[in-house]
Amino acid sequence: MTNLLEVSGISKSFGPVKVLKEISFDVRPGEVHALLGENGAGKSTLIKIVAGVINADEGEVRLDGKAVRFSSPREAAAHGIATVYQELLLFPDLSVAENIYLGHAPKTKWGTLDWNAMRAGARALLDSLDSPDLDVDTTVGKLSVANRQRVEIAKALSQDAKLVIMDEPTAALADADARRLMDVVKRLRDRGVGIIYVSHRLPEIFALADRVTVLRDGAYVGTKPIGEVTEGDLVSMMVGRAIDHLFPKVDTTPGETILEVKNLTYRNTVNDISLTVRAGEIVGIAGLIGSGRTELALTIFGITPATSGEILIDGKPVTISSPDDARRLKIAYVPEDRGSQGLIRPQTVRENVSLAILDRIARAFVVDRRKESALAKDAIERFGIRTRGPEQRVKQLSGGNQQKVVLAKWIATEPRVLIMDEPTRGIDVGAKAEIHALMSRLAGQGLAVLMISSELPEVLGMSDRVLVMRGGRIVAQFDRKDATPDAVGAAMTAAKAGASLESAPAGLRGAAAL
Amino acid sequence: MATMVMNRMLRHEVILAALLIAALIVLAGQSEHFWTADNLLNQGRLMAEVGLIALPMTFVIVTGGIDLSVGSIFGLSAILLGVFWQNLGMPLPVAMLGAVIVGAVAGLGNGFIITRFKVPPLIATLATLALYRGLAEGISQARSVRGYPDWFLGLGTNDLLGVPNQLWLMILCFVIAAFILGMTTFGRTTYAIGSNEVAARFSGLRVDRAKLLIYGASGLIAGLAAVIFVSRVSTTRSDMGTGLELDVITAVVLGGTSIFGGRGTIIGTGLGLILMQALKNGLALSGVKGDGTIVVIGAVLIAAILVGNLLSRDGD
Amino acid sequence: MSVETPALSRLVPIRRWKSFFESYGQEFVILAALIVLFVGVGLYNPRFISTNNLTSMFVGNAYIAIAAIGMSMVIISGNIDVSVGSLIGVLGTISGTMAVSGYPIILCWLVPILIGMVINAGVGVLVAYVKIPSIVVTLGMLSILKGGLISVTGGAWISGMPPEFMIAQFRLFGLPSSVYFMVVLTVLAALWMKYSVFGRTIYAIGGNPEAARVSGIRIQPSIVGVFTIHGMFAGFAAVLFATQLQVIQSTVPPNLELTVITASVVGGVSILGGTGTVLGSTLAAILFAAIGSSLVFLNVSAYWLRAVQGLMILATVLADMARRRRI
């Protein structure tokens, strides 16, 4: 039997960073092929290439044996490849039927929309997905996330897909809905559709997949039939045996507890969190997307102030209801999305670096330009920012240097607590090492550092202690010596959590209301 | 330091200054009445209201917002000046202060709706445009107030050292505004909000407070301008200030402030203002009536943004 | 006023009535307000609900409802037009002048509509292709049209138009034609917005521009299209406006654009784009006309009308924000 999809030698770089390194794998018709890997391993990029959203730099994609190169997602769809993304691309004000057929609606002979055909078709599709209770006329905005996802799948099917790519489909679903979704996937498979199933949830993968392929750091690690691996095998493949000891971790003796958080809660994305961070300590927080780590940081930092619980600085309770409050308490937050949250891209290095301490470099409200320039020049030197000078606009800098500017901005506030969210995401290896060295140095100077990261090696290499979050809660804690890739990876994916599927957190990244 | 300033102001303001000089030359050649001290000073007097309001409007537009209600606040303040003085019997200076305060309160109302309820500035100020004008019309019942004392009328019609009073005021306010926007932390905050409000918030800047102040200032200055206007034309009517927002926004946009926020200077607004007034004056001297003038101003507004869009496509 | 097609209303499970009520919530609120107003003011002063008054209310304001149809479409697509009042003034004057000058009546009706479409197509191009925000383009356009009109006509009155021209005054079964136009156009437009490709595209663009782009919808031509259609409705409105009285004053009716926008916004068209219906804006236009009329009968000065307008917009927008953002 010919493979439905064959991918060989696919490579892709974004600027200087090589995101995919000669990936090859295949999918057969009527198979559920799981794609596994940490955040940043390259899964998203790979499926975008297959779905026609972007093109590979090297390598070939073959569909039913014929080489293809799609110039748009529409073209891929026309060839029978459909994708169900995590961020649902539905129109909340249109009905279910309209959403399913948007862009390829059946028309009457006069050219107007054939509503009857549309509604009948939608009904048939939904029934085949075991969703007879889903009304084709309801507006999508009123549906639950689980139902919206079913609409997305129906949308994929309405285009007669031969290959369906599902990107973390159960990430936002509760147990019962996740199980129903898995039934849907099985039905699809039984109809001969090939499915690429991207997920972190090992129990699901074991329940559903026929084969599993693992990617790590953009490279292909291996493909195995599901019957020939154990969970432990998969975790090892995902995180790698050897932890690179590139991390220049300075051993420090931690000082007093600076930051303490007790029973911190925010709506249902941050649930009863308690932790402490001492001076000189780097506490790493590991977890999957949707586990609530960034939400926790945003709550501590005052963007989404806590609805209950306490925050204590130096043992004294404080109220943080805005980032201004946090800043005054000497808490700094280097955000996850540096482009839109950390930097003002059209502005210069000088202006960005001074942004958080404007009141301190001003005399009687007037910004002291000389102090500002001196600050910028000092930052450029101290942090090794590669730039033409303080007057260069930050949007022209590389990712690593941009991150240094953000870091410089916050270090200028002389913080005592530094929260870093995905500090080296999208940064090349060289700059990564520099930022890690900076972090170590800062900790060595007595800062309390809270580091959120999806890169397990980074978490394991840099942290004095590791906390694992899942579903908005802290589910495990490890000291540096006990934090092994297997133990932490298992806690993240609930591999050892027993027979039941983990219940999904209600909060996805985007859910944190700003 | 000088190079920094120059780099910032380069393209748009320089082009504008060149345009202005060209326009002045053309106008001077066209009519002998144009380039006289009398005329120029009078123009200065006439553009005071628009000029003053254009100052906080620059801040508003730099933050990426807009305030369509300035004309209505102007009218409301004017009416209440008359009401406070004549109907409520307050001493005139107190009534003047009251009118300015009304403007400030109206502006703060805008700010409140925008920050607390997160209503987009466009629709918030469109609604208050109606509401404040409506209050003006309702309170005044279309009656006008006259008979102000001479000293009050003198404020708007007299000169100090040969220069109209309001021109001095405007120059003073310009300097203060330029100082605030260009050199203070508040100015930086304003630019930051316009360029990337999220990043500004994430950097600990007090975004909501800044917006409240800016819209409040917009209202306050509109009230102040109304008082000056009333003293110049010696009467108050509820339709005063109708269409004022067009002139103000045009002056600001013409001056190089991007309608999308994040860029713009007070000096640019000043140049835009002078250019616009020169245009109006030239048209008037050529016999074009007031209504014909607004056609030109409307066209200038669209053209200014069009050109601005084209320029910024060339790379920022 | 049901807008469901006959074919669909054949299948009516209970669920569909529920979602019908839900999606037309705002419209029902307005209808309820209308009823309350009529009953309340009518009890206070029965002349308010006399046939005479009702007729003159409809005749005098039907053109606003028609203009609000186009405006609603523009706002649904995520834009706005503050120049519609001036446009109607200009087109009305053109219509009247042509009639007085002896052009064929049918041209006097159609030419303004065409001109409205052309002018607004130009606006649409500036918004869609040159990417100037619609508020700015239409703010400038407002002045160009208003100033242009006064400059050319000096605000002169136009009279002596032939009776065959006065379409707004034609009567059919005792009701003035404006009422029929208002109802028919509203129904047609509502159906079209709800069931045609173009209509759904406009909702999509206004509701989720990014997803619209990704789904391959061609945004720019659609925006030009929606402005052009808006120009068409403005032309319709202008012709009615020009023919409802024996004379036309060739100025811009004061406050017209705001009234039209109020009708749309209060009618449930969210200023954030993507939701709302044409039906709602027509009902709101009627409500607003009724409020205006009722002020007279309640002995409240008509000068408070604009304040009421402002409050209505604010209240509606705040309610909309509350619904969307859970403040």
C-alpha cells in the first residue's frame, strides 16, 4: 500500500535558527500517526509545511506518491489535507453550517448560497461524527469549546480530506469531551482517513495511535509502532538522555526568602498556588502549554491580580493590583512574547531600556537624556547587546539581542525578584548561552529568580529547584539533584498519573484576559 | 543630542516647513493684504481656539485615540459660561473658571468611559459629541447670552505689546505642551502607549491614568478655548464649536502625527496649524467664502493622511 | 416583522425558536420600548397616536431608516461613515434641481443614487486600498460635501418641482410610499445580509478580520462593495428626503449622520463590527423618531433630543461592552 503522505529531508530555518533538520516520516491511509515532542521541537512548523501554510527550505513532500509543493493552505485543502488547529478559526456570529462550508459553500444554479444543501450537508457530517445533538443553525459563538472543535473537524471533513492534521485537539477539553473526540478520531481512521495527531498526552497517544514519531530540537528521533514502546521510552526520546552541561550554573547558597506566594488563585487558571523563592535561587517552573505558568506570572506581576490568596515580600503581605505595584515592590517580569509585550519595536534601544525607570532617570519629570544614554550604553556593554548603538530601533535586532534589551530594561529597575517567561525561546544557541550566563550571574548577585520554561534541558540545567505545573496547580517539586528528565517529564505529562486521562485546564494561553 | 532631535523630525516636519514657506510666499504674492502685520496678527488671534485644542489633541492622537467631542465640549462650556454668569448670577471670573471646569469634567467623562469601560475612543467620543452638544442645546434652549462687560470682551479682542492676548496664551501653551510631550516622562508614556499599549502596561507604566489625564486635558482646554472665543465674539450660542474637531484633527494630522499613534510632535502640530490657517486666510482673501474653505480643509485632511501613508511605506 | 424565508419556516423545531429569540434579542428590546413609548405617551396625550401624527412621523423619518440600512452594513464590516448626512443633502439637492430643470423624472430618481454609489465607492477605495481609517476619510468627506453644497447653492430653497417627482408623497392604500419603501428595503436588505455570500462575508470581515483573511476572503473588494451599497441606500434616502415636502432646503439636514449612526448602534449593530442586523436599525430609527415626536407631545423642549441621542448611544455601547467583556 502506498503511503498517503511521505515527508523526506525536510529542513526549515527562520532567520539564523534552524527549526527543522532533515525530517523524514510517513503516514499511511487509515492510520493515526502521533507526532510527539516538546514545545519548540518543531512539530508546529512541520505540520504547517504539510498543510501548505509555509514552505520547506529543503526536502520533499509527497501525497499519494506524487511530489507536491503547496503555495497556500487552500491548495493543500483542495488536495485533501485538512487541519484542525489549536486556535480555532471560526466565526462566532455565523452558524455552524456556514462555518463548516465557509469558502466552499454549495451554490444554487443562480449563484446564491444553497442553504438547504449546506444545512443538510452539515447535518450529515455532524452525524457521522456522532454529534446529533449539535444544531446546524446555532451561532458558533454560543457553543462550548468542545463543540466548536467538532465544528472544526466537520469543516475539515467537508473538504473530503484524506489527511487530517490535528494539533493538540484535546488541550482545552475536559475528560468526557476528550473521550468523545477520540471516538471521532477512530471513526475517521476507520473510514480510511490518515491522521497526524499532535499531542502531549501520552495516555491518549497510547489509546489512539498506531505509530508514533518523536521530534526533538528540530531533529527526527524515531518512529515506532505503538505496541513496541512504553511511556518511559517515549519520554526519553522526547527529552534526550544527556543533558548538555553547557549551562554555566554558579552554585550559590540561597539567602533569605524574598518572594512567597500562598494559596494564590485567579479565576480558574491559577489554582491555589503556594511557592517560595529565596535570594540567589533559580526556581524553574516546567509544564505543558495551558498548565497555567504564564497565568501565574501575570498574577504575581499584577496584570491579572489574584482573586484570592497572598503574596509576601520579605515576609510581609503586599497587594499587587497593577504592574506598577509589582515594579515598586522590585518585582520584574520578562514576558513570554517579547515582541508585543516586552518591547516597543519601533522605538530605539535607549528608549526601550529606560521604559521601566522613567521616573528615576528624570529630574522634576524631565527625562535626563544624558543619564538615559549612559544607561543604554552601559546596558549594551554589560549585556553584550550587539547593536549599532543606543539609537538603533529594536525591531532591527536579532531575537537574542532583543531579549537582552528586555532584560536590561528590567535589570535597570534593580529588582529583587526576577520572573522570566520562556527566556530563550526563538533564540539561537550562542545567545541562549549568554542569557543563561546572565541569569546565573544575577542569581549570584542575590536576585530571586523564577524561570518559566518549556525546554526541559534548560529547566533542568539552570534550576536549583524545579516545580511542575499542570491544570493551574503545582503537581510536583524537585530539588536539583532529584530532577531527572524522566521524573520531570513524567510529572508534566502525567505519564505515571494512573489510568485516567488528566483533566484539562480551562485556561489556554489566550484565555488570560488582559 | 542635536542629531537625535534632527533625526526624529526629519522627513515630515521638514517637508511641512518647506510647504509652509512655499505657501506663505504664494499667498504673499497673491494678495498685498496678506503679508501685513495687521493681517498676520489677526490670523494669530483667529487660530487661537483651534490651536489651543490641537495641543491636547496631539497627545490624544499620539496615544492612538481620537476625541471627536471637543467641539461639543466647546459649545457646552460656552453655554454654561453664559448660564453661570447671567442665570445663576455668579461673578464673571468665577463663571469663567466654572466653564473651564465643566470642560475638564466632560473630558474626564470621556476618559472614564474609555479606560474604565474600555469603549473604543472613536465611539465613546462620538456618543459624547452628541450628549454634550445635546446638553448645550437643551440647557440653552437656543437662547443666546449677550451683554458681557467690556473688560471681559477686551480679553479676546485686545493686544498686549501689540500682539493679541490669545496669541500670547497660545504660544505659552505651545511651549508647555512641547516641553511635556518632548521632554518629560509623561511624554514618553504617551508615545509608549501609542506605539504599543500592551508593552507599556507590561513595563509598569500607568496607562489608564495617563489616558484619563490626556482626555481630561482635552476637555479642559476646549473649555478654556470656549471662554476665549466667547470673549472675542461677545455672545454665547449653543451651536458654537460645531465642526471644530475637523479643524483640530486636520491640524494635528497635517503636522505629522500618525493617526495610528506613536508618532508626532507639538512643533509639527504648530506647523500644521499655521499652514492650515494660512490656507484659510489665502482662500478668504481670494474671495472664497467660509463654506468653500471647509471643502479645502476636508480635502487636506484626506490628502495629509494619504501622503503620510505613502511616506511610511518607504520604510520607517 | 419576520425575516425567515418561507422554505426554512417549514421546519420549525423548538430549538430554532429559542435561537431565533436569542439572536434577535436587541430587536425585541426595541420593539418593547416602542410599545411602551406608544402606550405611555399615548395615554398622556392621545394625539400622539393619532393617525395623522403617526403618518407624518413615518413619512418624515422613513428616509433615516433607509439610510441606516447602509450605515449598519458599513458598521458591521468594522467601519463607520460620518459623512452620510452631507451626502444625503448633496444628493437631495441634485435630485430636486434636476426635477426643476425638467429632466425625465426617472433620471431624477436614479442619478442621485448612482452618484451616491460612485462617491462612496471612492471612500471605500481610500479605506480599503490606501488604508486610511474610515473615520478620517469620512470626516474629510463630510466637510467636502457640506462645504461644497453650501458654496454652490448658498443654501437656497428649491421649489417648483413637478408633482410626478414627489415619490415620497405617493400613497398606496392610504399609506405614504415611504413606509412601503422602508419596509420593503429593510426586509430585502435583512434577507440579503443574512443569506447571501456577500452579506456573510461582511459579517466575517467585521467579526474576525484575521480569520477572514486566512479563509481566503478578499477583504478589499468587499469593503469597497459595502461602501458602494451604502451609497446606494443614501441615494434612496436622499430622493425620499427631497420629495417629502414641497420645497427642499439645499443644506445638510442638521445632525443627520448622528441620527443614522444612532439608529444603527441602538439597533444592535456593534461598533466593534461583526454583529447586528438591519432590522434592528430600522426599528431603532422608528423608535428614535417616535421619541422625537413624543417630546413635543410631552411638552418637553425638542432641544433635548440630541442629548437623548447621545445617552442612547452610550447606554447601548456600554451594554454591548458589558456583554462582550464581562466588565
